[in-house]
Amino acid sequence: MFLIDIALAAALGLGAHSDILYAAWGLPHIIGRGAFQSLTNSLIGLFGEGADESSIFSQTLTVIGIVSFVAALFMSLTSRWWLPLSVPGASAEIRIEGTSLAAILAWLIAFLAVAETQRAIYYRLGQNYIPSIARITGAFASIALIALATSKQDLMLAALGLVVGAATEMVVCFAGLERMGQRFRFSWPQADELRRMVHVISLPLLGQGLVISAGIAERAIASYLGPGAVTAVAYAFRIFNVLERFIFRGFVISTIQAYASGIKGNWQRDTRLLVLIAIPIMVIFATLSVPLISIAFERGRFNAESTQMVALALQAYAPAIPIIALNRIPYAMAFAQTRSRELLIYAAIFSITLVSAEIAMVAAGLTLEAFGFAYTLGIALATLWIYPRVRIDEMRGMWSIKEVSRLLGAGLITLAGTAAIVYALQQALAGWALAQWVVVITGSISSVLLLVSAAQMLHLVDAGQLAYLFRGSRR
């Protein structure tokens, strides 16, 4: 997704046209990828309950395939109504242009929902490589068509490229399962099996519906901040989401897999380690957003002004990273324990807080930074709610006031030291062609070294393990 964003940024830059493409893309993508990716977590637990897994796999693919096809058809036929509502601040001409794009992009729901269900099957079978290969293949198929659309600013071809990429991912996943001997057959589940499936996935899916509604509200709010704002918020969140998933999603999946298999993990150690890992990532977001955006995006129609817009939004997401690290294990355990009600309330707290805070902050005069700050507040309140409600005895009382103080001290040392180094480098290397690369590389390495040094100096729990981790040892 990050590579696709880079291709679209070079082709379209930041402006009204990029806004309408991302508005038309956003809702189908978050339904197909976001909602059903959340179901991946639930489905792993569901698969672990059945003896005849092959039959359950076919039944699940059948149900989700039919549901997602109907949803895609409905969204495609109603695009003239929902697209204008998602960007009320855009001009009438732009909203009309986006309607035809939305009708095509709605079919992402059908392809991505099936691909994400297949991903759950792969994870249950202990195969993590094929779904990643499928996603990469789909991304490059999309980028190829986006490249063709660049010269003529052909938004329709770019939208078609996104749909073709999703279809490619789904086909590659089917081919991989076939090669593994998991042959799909159309199979509607019996009434009791369907009820169990609905019980496991319905409330998490409803919770994702709340998150989707919050995403629609975010785009609507951003559309009032001027041309390019919708795209800037989308890019900032995507970068944040890419790094968050790259670092933390593996812990979520492995925790669910371990619990479903009856393996007792050291959840306290994992959580402590995740929080420590989160500190340099937070520092990098806070201090290196501008050079990072410049290196990744500043080419083609994406200029320095665009970089500043996205960086302003991205920096505000930095405080959310340690909070996400803190909640990944409890969040995964809620899925593993099929605690659907808790997950629904978690999503409701996050979504309502997110949108309410964004409206209040924008009304108070904040602009693009409001979205990151509101996300931090929403995820913090949701985490405070779910943390004590997951059945993990060893997680209770794991943080003393003394340990929290030391952790905050290590974070402040890392932040202040990295900020000073970045500022000094930017002043010394101003005007040099490779300055941004030097600043990013040096600043990133410095944040890690400062954290390890501060953790050892303050005698943080697991500081030794952190040092071994960053030296390349396996956990």
C-alpha cells in the first residue's frame, strides 16, 4: 500500500483530483481490507475450534464471498449517494467526477474480503509467506496501471489499476491454497455452524462498522480544510499504519495462534518489549517526519509544499505509537478468547472519541495535526477500557509507578537527544543533495542507541533483552 501511495503521489500530487480518488477509494478499501482484515483475527480462533478444517475453510469462503459480492454490488450501484456524503467540502464538479470512480472501486470489497479470508486460512495453516507474496504481486499490478495513467492524469485507469491489483491478490491466494491441497468448493454451512460463525464474527464486524463510519467522518472533516487535505491525511495515516502493522501485527497474529494452539506465552515480557520498541518509532515520527516524507514522496507532482502538509499530519500520530504497543497483546487476546462484546465496545469508544475530538480540535483552530492528536486520544481511552477486561492474570499489576517513571525517563532522553542531533545535522547539511538521507539514517540509528543506553542507565526491566534484540538476536 505504501508503494501504491508513492506511485499515486508522483502521478497526482496533492490537490482536488487526488482527494476525490482517495475519497472514492477510501470507503471500499476500509470495508474490504480493514473490516475483513479484522475478521482474520476472529477467524483464526474460529478455525481452531473445528475438527474438519478443510470444510470450515470452504464454508467460510462461501459465506464471506457471497456477502462481500452483494456488498460490492450495492456500493457500486449507490455510489452517487455515498460518495458526495464522504467529501461534503469538495466542489460539485469534483464530487460528480468521483461518483464513477467509486462505482468501479466498490468492487474492491468483493476481492479484498475473499483475500483477507484466505489470509486467515494461511495463518491457521502456519503459512505466512504466500499471502504476503500475493499482496506484493497485487500491489505491483496496481502500480503498473497507475504508471500508465500518469501522463494523462487518467483517474479512471488508476482506479481500475487498484481493482485489478486486488483481484490479482485474490487469484494468487487461491492458487497457493490449491497447491497446498486446500481445494475450495462451494459449501453453505449447516444452521448451527452458520450461527457459530455469525456469533464469532458479527460483533467484531459491527465494531469495524463503527470504525468505518469514523473513517467516513474523518474524510468529511478533512474535505473542509482545502484541496489536498483528504490526501494528506490519508498518506499520513497510511505511513503510520504501515509502520504500526510492520512492527506490531506479527505479535497480534502470533499471540492469537499461540492461544488457539494452547501454548502459554510470556505476555508480560512481550508487552514490555513492544513498549520499548515503540519508543524509537515514536521519536522517529516526531523528529524525522519531514525528511522521511521528502525521501519517500517528493517526486513528480508531489512538491515540497505537499511534504510539509503530510509531515504536519504525520508528526501528530507519534504519541499514539507507545499506546498501540501497550494494547497489542490484550487486543489480540480479546480475539483469541472470542470476546466479541468487549471488541465491539472497544471499537465504539475509539470511534466516538476519534470523531468527537477531531471536530472539537478543528473547531478550535487546529488543521491537519488534529487527526493524529484525536487518534491518540481515541486509542488511549479504548486501551484503558479493554486492558483490565481480558483474561490474562499475569498482565495485571505489571507496571509499578517506579517502572513507569523510568520508562518515561528513557523516552524523554531518547526524544531530546534525537531531536538535538537531527537539528544539528539539518543546520550543518543545509543545501546538500543527500542531506535528507543522512539526517534520516543518522537520526534513526541515534534514537535506537539512545534508547538502549537510557534503558540500561535507568535499569529498565528487559533492557538487556532490548539490547540483544537490536543486535540482531532472535526473541
